[in-house]
Amino acid sequence: MESKTFEEPSSTDDEIYSQNASDEDDESTFSFGSTPKLQFRYVKSKAVWNDEMGMAEVIEKRGKTWVTTGIVRSGKLYSSMEESLYLMEIGALDLIDDCERSICLTDMYEKIAGGKSGCCWELFEVYRHLKSLGYIVRRHDVSWSLKGIKSSHNAVDGSKETEQVVDVSSKSDLSIHTLFSEMQINSLRPDFDVYLPNSRFRKSSPGDPSFLLYLSRGDPPSRAEMEALEKQCGGLPLKIGLVTEGRVSFFSFDKVELPLLP
């Protein structure tokens, strides 16, 4: 197997969301391996953290960041642990608990360190690094929106298909409570779906991701594990992420044939 280096997206200025620190609506970048500087903004979004769900419900949506962040269920917008913490770090989100008390960065760091809600510190570092480069990132196989989702079964007429779509939406309130809380950090599955920067991106019709990302826990995956992961990718490229002493790196493998020994 041959390692490949991870390349930053090549894009023009108008293809990437503006990252000017002076614009209160936009995300900001930070240098590689550094902690983002908290920015004071006049306009922030506000969300209520739900420990049981391991997510935050957004109650005041401000700025452009929600075009590529958060999932929508039954008309409500939710942000995952890594999304919430990242937005707090760049000063774009005020997070409160159900008693309307402010939740600070230290509180969220402690939650991440506990490895709950399918997130850990290494996963957050990978997410933060990709977002700082302009990529669009979501949890693997977690739809941003149920809009446009249809049954894979062929419907005899339009009414049957419509009933199936409505049924999916009616169950969203139940599924959202278990979607993230039941995720296992160490399960052998891709962690993130990653999309290239795209100013015309729509969560209701995102298309296929540019690649899937799996965070390596310690040693790189074995051959058997790589084959199991690739089967879940449906032909999409797979990259392996590795976090070492705060440094995030990515690599992928090509299949090669080893010469037969005499």
C-alpha cells in the first residue's frame, strides 16, 4: 500500500465562503495546529444544549454558517457537539442550558473529553481542521435534511410514495434523540462525509461527498479493516485521518501487488 498526501482544495475566491474576520456573518480561519482566536461579534446565533441528545437546538439562527452546518428535523435546526464547539470557538454561537445559563468553552471541552455523543477530542480536531480549510463536513450517513428523501421502493402510484415520505418525517422527533447518543466512537465505520467548498451548496440536495474520512485510533487500519471500510464507501474515495500531538494529517492507500518471493 502506498500513502498519499492530503491536498487542500483548489478553488477560486468566489467558490469559498468568505473568511474575512471582519465580517460578523462568516467563519474565520486560524493557523495550522493553533487554537482559533475568539472573535467578538455583534450578531451571534443562540442554541440550547440537550445532554440527552448530545446536540444543541438552535433557537436564534444568524449568519451564513448554517447553510453548511446543522441538521433539520421537523422544522427544527440542531447542531452536533463538534459543530457547536467549533462555532463557539470562532465566536459565532452562544450556547445555554435548559435553565438559560450560559455554557462556556471549558464546559464543552469537558464534554468532548468524556467521549460522549459519538465525538472525542481527536474527532473534533479533525473536524476543526477541515472546516478551517473551507471544507463542508457532516457526520457520516447523517442527512442534513429529510427534504427530498424518498423510499427506495418503486411506488405503484404517487400516493404510496407520498405516504412513505410523510412517515419518515413523522418519526424524526424520535430518531433525533437516538441518532447521536447511540453512536459509538470506536465503531469501524467512516466518521465524516466531506465536501469541497461550494458557494452553491444546498443541504437539501448535497450530492455525493468528495471523500469519506475515517479517524485512525492509534495504528493505521489493517488490510481486513480497510476492506471492511471500503465496502461501506459505495465507491467513494476513503481517506484516513490521524491526530498526533495536536497535528492533523490525512492519507489514503492504493492497491498494489507484491512480487512473489522465490
